[in-house]
Amino acid sequence: MDERTGGGTVGGRNNGGIDTRGIEESAERELRMMRDRLGDVNERFVSFVRERPGTAILVAIGAGFVIGRILRS
């Protein structure tokens, strides 16, 4: 059984007439785009922390304080 066709499909279409290959390709494309975006965000975050370690520590302390207050109530 071919995993890409899912057994019950013929030519990328299942018995309900849905183009599963097109959906799969679209999902893979979106996943690649999200990975790229997250990689860019990570790079920006790391560079910010390296450039301004004091500010990053203060932001982390403030966020921890706010989250602690929210969880306590």
C-alpha cells in the first residue's frame, strides 16, 4: 500500500472526490514556511539577548512575575 495515496485513493483522489495530494502539498508548503518564520524569530531573539542581556533578564523577570500573579489568582 502506498502511503502517499492512502490505499483508498485513486490518482490523488479518495472515494469522496477530495484531492488529497493537493492538500498534502499545501500543508507541506505551509509547514516549511512556518519553520522558516520560526527560525527567523529564533535568530532575532538570540541576537537581542546577546546585544542586551540586562534587558532580556528584566523582561524575563517581569514576565515570570505576571505569569505568577495570574496563576495565583
